Amino acid sequence: MYKHTSFPDIEELIPHRPPMVMVDRVVTVDGFKTETCFGVRPDCVFVQDGALSEMGMLENLAQTSFIFLNYFFIRPNEVLWDKEKDNLGVISTILELEVQKLPKVGDQLLTCTHTELVFTSDFLKICNIQGRVSVNGETALLASMKMLLQTKDQ
């Protein structure tokens, strides 16, 4: 197994750009586990009435898992996603979802995902993701979902 604790800027690890970036900083990638932090800001597209929505937390989980995929599949000097190749990553199925609280503006999320690779080929990756979003040590959301990553060579 491997462990990473030093990371480039988020925009080098995920294809998202503001206002859709839902991760501020990677804490660690250790084996199949990834941890990230995100501060809930009032200008976040998933904030309504001063709280981060369930969809915002799910997007945060998906981006956290995508960071794991970068470290699992890349070779030196490569990235998993490439805007020239028109790659596509989606949450295909939400298997379980338990929302215990909605984080408020100003809260700091700690998101932890465990990713299980179910299928991988040159052009498609299918993963099962178990994730937890917490605020101040309290669980805000637990989820189990399936993600697909399609890579298109040109």
C-alpha cells in the first residue's frame, strides 16, 4: 500500500473549477482511504439558507474519491483526467444515504472515503464508495454510492 501526505493544488487533482470545487485541501491518501477538508462558504452553489445541502455533501464525497483515483491510476508525470480527452465522472447510483445534519456556512468539513474498485479498463472505471462527512467530530452524512469514470482517448 501507499501513503501520500503532500499534495498539489486541488485544481491539479480534479477537473472541477469554481464554483463547483467542493474540496479545499487533501489531508491524506492512504491505501484506499482518502481524507479532505472543505470550508463551507456563503457563495457555494450548494448553500441555501445558510446551510450546505445534501447534494453538496455528496459532491464533496465524489470529488474526494476522485482524488483517490488520481493516486491509484496515475503514473509519474501523468494525470487521471485530461480536458483534451473529454473525460467524464459521474455518481451513477446512491445505494445508501443517511443525513444527520446540514453543515452551516463557516463549518469545516472533514470528508473520508473508502474506495473499492469494482471494474477497471483503459476507458472505464467503476468504484464503490463508502463515505463520511463530519463537522467538529460529528457525522453530518454517511453514504454508499457507485461512481463511473469514463476516459475517452482522442
